[in-house]
Amino acid sequence: MPVQSPIYRRVLLKASGEALMGSQGFGIDVSVADRIAADIAEARSMGVEVGVVIGGGNIFRGVAVASAGGDRVTGDHMGMLATIINSLALRTSLTKLGVDAVVLSAIAMPEICESFSQLKAQSHMDAGKVVIFAGGTGNPFFTTDSAAALRAAEIGADALFKGTQVDGVYSADPKKDPKATRYERITHAEVLQHDLAIMDTAAIALARENNIPIIVYSIHEQGGFGEILRGAGRCTVVSD
Ligand code: UDP
């Protein structure tokens, strides 16, 4: 029984790999994974269907190989594998809380998790499972932001939640510029026009084409996800 009416029925949550590493310089801080899982559990208790995309930047990014003179495609394969490690960590945290969760990977590895298909994702979500989309888009030269926008469109999400280090979209980097102001609402077009780096341009364009609002909020604020789902909370809504 939902405890309070949420403003979205089905959402896609994108968290960067860096969010998972907490104050460590690398890898996964299990307490952070547990906290993000608790936020997702709260959303489920409200009756919201949740899909998740986790990045891999806490473990590996393809550009690291390319900038060291290596092959970018191999580097990106390594980055996509990193997202699968993170996805398994989040599933573990969700399982500990009694939340039914499944990992669907864009890169087949049947011994470890199910392979992604849109139909499978829909059916798991219809059954009330949290679906964690691992392996990015499955293609090099993309990011997990683009994967998040793609999966949001494929599952018919009402909103794409982008969990970041700050509580919304600012006119400049608030950590560097004390005069930076926070937007309550902004359009996809304005984000692209002013080059406000909240997600990569492919992700924003895909969300815009599919009329999916992007909700930018702080992933570090415990309970923040649930607050926004209740129609309150601090965030910027990117919507046309
Ligand atoms: N990646 C990729 N294709 C995708 C998604 C990710 O090749 O569709 C690789 C890419 O090397 C990227 C890495 O996986 O640098 C980790 O993803 P991302 O940088 O988006 O993670 P985040 O910054 O969100 O932690």
C-alpha cells in the first residue's frame, strides 16, 4: 500500500560511480551504497517503480586508457565492466533491505546477471522489481548519462533523476563561483544553449526528444529522493 501519493509513477535514477566511492579516492564505500539503496527502498514503499543506471567513474573511465596512448574502445569496455561491478554492489545493498532488485546488463554475462532487453526490463518493472541497468549502452564512446536517458525512454519513465554532488542546476559551478545562482526550473534547450554541464549533450537531447523531465538533485542528501517524489525537496526541474 503506497504511504503517500508520489508525483511520478516510474522513474530512472542515474548515480555516478563517483557518488558510490564516498570520501574514499577509489572503489565502493558500502555505507554509501546502502544509503542510496535506502532512498530507493523508500521510493518503492511509496509505490514508485524505479530503474537505476550507475556510472563507473569510481573504478575506471575509458579516456584514461586513451590518454595514456592506448585503445579507447578497450578502455571503454573496461569502463562498462566497472558499471557492472557497481550495479552488483547496489543490488547487494537493496537485497539487504529486502528490496527485490535485478541487474540487466547491456553486455551479456549470463553467469553473473541477466542480459538487457527492453521487454525484460518492462516485465521486471511491472512486477515491482528495481531494475539496475548495467554496462551502459553496451557501446564505446558513450557515457552512462546517455545510457540513463536511453533506458528512461525505453521503460517509459516519467522522469530522469540525476543525482549529483549539488542540489540542482547552477548558473556556474557553485563550488568555484560564490555568485552562482540555482535554477528552480530550466528548459532542456537552455541547458544545451548555456552549456550547463549537468549531463552530456546526447543525454539531454534524448530526454528532450522524448519529453522526459530531468530532475537534478543532491545524491548525498539522505531522503532527498523521496522528498522530491512527494513534490517537495530541493532540486532543479529541467523540462520543456
Ligand atoms: N562507457 C561506455 N559506454 C557507455 C557507458 C559507459 O563506453 O554506454 C564507459 C566509458 O569508458 C565511461 C565508463 O564506462 O568513461 C564509465 O562511465 P561514466 O564515465 O559515464 O561513469 P560516471 O561518470 O557516471 O561514474
